[in-house]
Amino acid sequence: MRIRDWDGNLKVRLVGETVMNVTYWMFFPFLTIYFADAFGKEKAGFLIILSQFFSVAANLMGGYCADQFGRKKMMVFSALGQGIAFFIFAFSDSPWFHWPVIGFISFTLIGVFGSFYWPASQAMVVDVVDEEHRSHVFAVFYTSINIAVVVGPLLGALFYVPYRFQLIIISGIICILLALLLQKLTRETVPLKQKDQKANDTEKKLWYVHLKNQLADYGIILRDRIFLLFILSGVLVSLTFMQLDMLIPVYTKDVVENMPLFSFGDFMLRVNGEQAFGIMLAENGLFVALFTVIVTKWMTNFRERNIFIISSVVYGISIFLFGQLQSMFGLIFAMGLFTFAELMTAGIQQDFISKLAPEHLRGQYFATASLRYTVGRTIAPIFIPMAVWFGYGWTFAFLSFLALISAVLYYVMFMKYENQQMTKIPTP
């Protein structure tokens, strides 16, 4: 399905969200450094954990709001809210004011509005795209995000330190413009049957009933031991790759200072910590954009069990190396391994979940599987104060240990899964 054949809603979103993501990634990866400088590493870690609780709660309600109030309305509301929060954030650390607490509140609101935006945006794709074309449309949006992850940090490495205020203001303006574009150029896509059902079902209008049902759905992991192991393994390994936005930027700022990157004769290009992290993040995004399809196709030649286990081991090795290497090329090498571990399972995780899920519970399984990331994202900031208490070397070593435990749990999970599959094979 060619982009020119897409529904008009999606074309507007693709352009607007791509521009927004590029500007967002110009400064977002460096915010952990900002909060660590403003509050100290220990307090910053706990504050980021607190902000994630609000985002998780908003994410639980995002689907309900998209169904109850409409996709378009929630997306316009969220983009507008993010724009206002960006403006407040910018002025909280501007040439006129320096209020880190207001900046943190604004950062939290940006995350909350983002958690409301994405469920509505995903539902809109399902509303307007036939099933056979949905994976392609989602892939295009995913690719646009990874392009932003490549371009944004590279630009941020150059402009974040001298022009942070201007970058955040620009992000706020783009969010407001996106809200206006969505309001003027898109239409509501909630199916009429769904609208009628919502109008006649008063119980489902009660937000706390919906939240109660959502929480009840998560109880499914207690009844499926294999799925529980999958969730636990995923949480442990997510604590490793979540450090890309948490501990790694703080670490590079502390250890990289005027480090040589390239030399030619008497000319030498040096980078500071923020620039080094921008280069590493761009490396990650570039590799994901270029090699996801290639690596996924390669992984189909191996057993799923081996892929998950080796991916966790490679994560463990790469995160351990981050704590040992303090040269620019050493960090680039560690990031290469880190990204390879990510790509190994990028294309097979959703397929494996579909194998675990009974057909009538597939939606609940996919929703519950997201706990790997929501729980991991909530816990991950604790490793910032841990670096203060125990040092970077021990903290990265502990993260490596958690990744190796994840590999062991994956092994146990697949043993149980394969035994379960054997019992389902009818005897001749």
C-alpha cells in the first residue's frame, strides 16, 4: 500500500508527527542530564520514577478515552496539552527564570499527554486501514520515528547546550501546529457501531469501572505460568535497554570531557559528554532504521529460544562494557552490541505472544505484555542514584547480571513451553 493511497488522516499525521519527533529527540535524551544537574543524581532518579507512575496511569486510561471521546478529539487535546507543557518547561529554565521543580512538573505533563495521544493514534490506524495493510502502515510510522531518533540527537548534540530554551520553544510551537492541523484536516474515525454502543452502555462510561477492568485483565499472568515467565524476563531485560534514556546519558556526561573523536594531521575534532551521547543515540537509531528487516529475516533461521537467550546475554555484555570503556570508540562499539541485542528480538516478540495467547484472549495478552515496558520504565530510573551509591562500574555490572538472569528465565520458560507443545501433539 503506497503512501499516496493512504487515508488523508494518516498523511497529515505522518508529516506532523515526523517533524514533532525530530525536534523532540533534539533535546529529550539530554533531559536526564538536566535533572541530574538540577536535583542531584539520587533525587533525579526518584523524581523520574514518580513521573513514570503518572504516565502509566494515563496509559491505562488512554484506550478508554479514545473510545469514549473519539480519536481525533483526544489527539488534538493531547497535542495541545503537550505544546502548553513545552512552553512552561522552556520558561522554567530560560534567560529569565530557573525553576527546576516547574520544569519537572512540565516534563511529567508532557509524558502524561503523550500517553493519552498514542492509544488514540494507534486506534485511528486500525479504524481506517484494512487488516492486510496495517502492518505496513505501522512499519512506516515506526521507520519515521527511527529517522527522528537518528536526526534529532545529532542536531541536539550541536544545539542542545547553547540553544536549549529555543529548542523547547520550537517543540511547543510544533505541537500546537500539529493540534491545529489535526483539528482542521482530519476527521473522527470511531466506528458508528462503537459510538452507539458507548452511548447505550452507561456502565462503560464510568472511568473507574474501565480502570478496574483493565487492572483485572492483568491478573491473566497469574494463571499462565509461561506467560508470567515471559513478562518477568522482559521486565529484567528492559531494565537494561531502558538505561539508554536514563543512566547512559548521565554516565557519558561524567566520563567524556573533551574526548578526541577524529584527527587528521594537526586537526582534531573533540566532543563533550552531551555530544558523545548524541552520537551514540544516533548510532542506535540509524542501525535500527537500516538493519531491523535484515536482522529479523536472519533470525528466522534460528530457534526462538536461542534468539531470546542470546539477545539477553548480548545485552548483558554490552551494558557491562559501558561501565568499563571510557574511549569514544569503545562506547560506540558497546552501543553497536547493545543495538544488535535490540534487533535480535525486534521482529519476533509480537509473533511469540500470539503463539502464547488463546484466540479469544489475544487482545488481553497483548495488553498485558506491555507490562514488560511499563514496569521496566518505572523501575529503571532507580539506577541513577545507585550509580551515586555504588559507582558506575558496579551499577552497570548489576544491570548486566539482571540481563543474564533474564536469559536463564527465558531458558526455563521455553523448556515449559516446549513441554506444553509436546503434550498437545496427538499420539498416533
